[in-house]
Amino acid sequence: MAPALLQTAHPWRTFRWYRDQKHYSGTYWSPTMRDHVIYESRLELSRLLFADFDPSVRAIVAQPFLLQTVLEARVRRHIPDYLLFTG
């Protein structure tokens, strides 16, 4: 897949907000992206802040794709939190 396509990717999944939820999710205005970027926890928010202050980061994509493989006869799936483009 071309990097330019990944830079314009929409998040693979969406998440829900509800009252009294256990995690802290939301949107963050990213100066790097000049747009909102989603996060699902305070840990993700802190990673997002570090990425925004890193001068080598040119683009941040939240939950860009689904990785899937078969391991020991079971399907394993993972959606990365962020994809950072540097340069």
C-alpha cells in the first residue's frame, strides 16, 4: 500500500463514549495534522502529545489498519494505535 494512501486513512474502528466508562477517550487537536486525532486512553493521549512535539513527525494517523494472521490455528488481530510518518 502506498504511504500517501495511509496518510489519508480514516480510523479502522470507532469507539463509543458513555457515562461512567472506565477509560478516558476523546479527540485531540493536533498542530501536526491541523485536525483532530482520536485517542482511547490517557496513555494514547500522552503518546500523541510526544508525537506532536517531535519535529521529525510529519503526519499522525490513528488506528490506520488491521493486522491479521493465523498463529497456532487461531486468527490473531491487532489495530495499531498510531502510525507516525517521519522525514
